[in-house]
Amino acid sequence: MENKLDLIQSIGKIVVFIMILLSIFLFTVKTKNKLSNSLFGVYLLVIAFDLIGFFTDKTIAYQNLHILKTASSLLQLPLFYLYVQSACYVNFRIKLIHIVHAILFLLFVIVFKITSFSNTSLLFFEVVGEFQFFGYIIAVFLVLKKYRTVYLENYSNANYAIYKWLFQITIFTCVAHTFVLLRWYLYNSRYEEYVLNINILISISVLLITVFFVLKALYQPGLFTGVNSNIEPIKFSVEKKFKKKIIQKNGIENGYLKKLISFMEKERPYLDFELTLQKLAVQTDIPEKELSLLINHYLGKHFFDFINEYRINAAKVVLANPDEREVTVLEILYQVGFNSKSSFYTAFKKVTNKTPTQYRKEAFA
């Protein structure tokens, strides 16, 4: 048993140390995403403050410090939620109204100060904490869902890094919390002797997640690009209204569609890897909302897929051209409007069910 406690304490010290270092890195690294990095840094510091209980119980001797440490767990999910908002949306700003996310923390600081950690107040704290956790996790998934929809409907560059990163750490958070729930169950059952083993699993999982955070920060310090939070996903009711407007006797024979297709074929705007729906609306002189509905709903494609199909078709022409056999795949992907090898391969295989190399070999077979 003593060896297990030593292991938990050692892992706890390592985790807290790494989190503090990573927080310092996030606070000091030069980036245009200062707000999201700062929020994530504060989030890690609050977790680190909570995790010192893994290797010391000296905070108990200082009542006010112990109250802050215990109640600080109610700041973790609100900070994570605000961080997700700031990472997803470039125009997100911290406002005075956001103080509402700290109300539960402040409430229990007062409650613990008055009750001195009575059994009733601690039980109430645990119940409220669980409701808060699931409420914020649902809110985070809703933000990510909206972000993904808006991204696909308005942006053409195949950069899913931010979505994948945020989705991954949300899942990791849920997995880690599952261990916490399991520990609570064991602690209140006849299997109390297994609580120590669960603590080891929790400490190891937190260590692995923290290392994952560090690797992401080191290899992708400029990870966050974000979208505009003022852009809303297209509503079905608007789609229905627009269909009535543009569908004529011959179905797709309408002015906007002809204008769009003609512009795509002649001007090839898809070669711009930063092309967005807003840019294309200006270039084609088609109202942005109507262009969005035309592509995303009337044609039945996301703007993201619509643009990348043109890019892939352009790449196929180059790959099958015997006069351009010396042109590398990397050169081709930049020529046709992609900005990363992985995104190009993913999109190419989605359209053709082949890799670019396989397509080129078959073209010359």
C-alpha cells in the first residue's frame, strides 16, 4: 500500500510541475491567439492547484487555502468552456457577463466558510459538481457542433486541427471524469479497498493527458484559427424559402447557378487556399446568404466539399498529364489550392477512392 501511495504522490508532483511549465509557456508564447492560450493556461493552473492533494494534505491546516482548493474544481469546466469558445471563434472576448460562470465557485467558498466542511455541505457540493460537469460538457459539444457546421458551410481549407484538438480533450476530460465517478462509487461501497488502485489510474491518465497537451503545444503552437461567431448555420426554414425562389420550370436552370458554375470554371477561385464563402460571394456578386443556400442546400454539398471537388478535379488533370509526370504530388497540391499534404490526400481519396500516387500510376498504366 505504501508503494502505491508513493507512486501516486510521484506522479502527482510530475503532473503539477508539467502543468505549471505548460501554463508559463502558454502565457509567454508569441501568438495571435493570446486569449485562448491564456484561458487554457489558467485552466491548467486551476487543475494543478486541485491536484496538489495527490501528494500533500498540508492545505488542510490552512482553512481558507483548503476552501479555495476544494471549491476551485467548480472553476475547471467553466474555464474549459470559455477556452473552447475562444479557440473556436476569433472574435470571442471576455466580458463582464462571464463572471456568471464563477457563481458556483463563490457560493461554495461562502458555504464552506460557514459550515466548515460539514457532511451535508460536502454532499451538496459533490451533487452540484456533477450537474455542473455534465451541463458544461453538453454545452461544449454544442459549441463544437456549431463550429463544425459553420466551418463546412463557409470555409474551404481542409484544416480540422482545432476541431480535432478540442474534441479530443473533451473526450479525455469525460474519460478522466469516469474514473472519478468510479472512485466515488467504490469509496461508498464494500469495495473501498480498490479506491487506491483507481487513484493510480486517475493519476496515470492525467499524466498521459498532460503529456499530450505538452506535445500539442510544442508541435502546434499556432493551432487555433477559429471562425466568426456571428455566422450562424443555415436554417432549414430559410432553405425551403430560398428553394421556392430559385427553382424554375427546368429545375437547376436559374441565373445564380449558371453564374456560379461559369465563374468557377473560368476564374478558378478555388486555387486560393484561403477562399471562403464570403470571398466567393464578393467575387461572383451573388448575395452571401443566397450563395450559401445555393451550395450548401440546393446543390446538396457543403461549401467545403464543393470547393475541394474542383481542386481535386484540377489535380486529376495534372496527375494524368504525361507532360507533367515530373511534377511532384506536393507541388500539385499547392497548385490546386490545398495547403497541407494530409488534407489533400484525405480529400482526394474521398472523391476518387484512390491516393494521388495510385491515380497517377493507373493513368499511365
